[in-house]
Amino acid sequence: MLNWFYNWLDPKILRVEEWVNAKVIEADKIDIDLDKVKKGEVRDNPMFRQPPDSGEYGPYLVNLQGARTVEWLHGPGKLEAFALMELDGALWWRHREAGTTEDFRGEAFEDMKSFFAYAIGDSEKYWDCVLRTKALNETIT
């Protein structure tokens, strides 16, 4: 009986998770907290990827709720987005893919293209993403 219930429930949970992950990459929801922490909390994270040329790790900004989105870009993946956000005078780069969030300090990257190239490892898809983002924004408004 328990096995039947799990098999019935599991696909529904996965559909809800996919729906949530699709919502949190939208421009107006990219700063939503996916972790249960205090607003604006900054945590040191030893697992954080090292920003290029800085030689420093973190801090990892866990909760950006209330930030102003300066620039936003759909990623090449279905559940992927990039954003440059401003919070209390500081700029943060955010890459979110399938519910996983990585944040970098504003000084880590020169522009959205360099951030995209670092996160994806391939800058050839950048202009495709720019055009798709512009097309989707035009159909929404």
C-alpha cells in the first residue's frame, strides 16, 4: 500500500517542483528566497565557486529578496536564468538553474556576456539567449 501511495504521489511532487523552478527564473521572481533564511542574510560557503581573477571565495548571498533587477537574461536551459541585481547599493550576479542558485559579487564580472560565458563555459549561445529573452519579454507585455 505504501509503495502504491509513493508511486502515485512522486510524479505530482516532481511536477510541482518543475512548476516552481520555472516560476523562480522569471525576472520579477529571480530574487525569491529558495532557502529558509533571514532577509538579506549573507553566509560564507566553502563550496562556492571562485569568481575569475579575484582569488577570493564568497560570500554566498543566500537571500536576495527585495533586490532590484538591473539586468536579466534567459539561459540556454529551460529552467535557467541570469540576473544582475542591486541590493543596498551592492551589485550581485545571480545564476539560477533548476532551483539551484549561485551568487557572485558585482566586481566578479565585467558584463552579462562575461558572466554568461563563465557560468555556461560557452559564449556562443549568448546572443541566442538575448534574442529569446527580448522576444519573450515583448510577448508578455
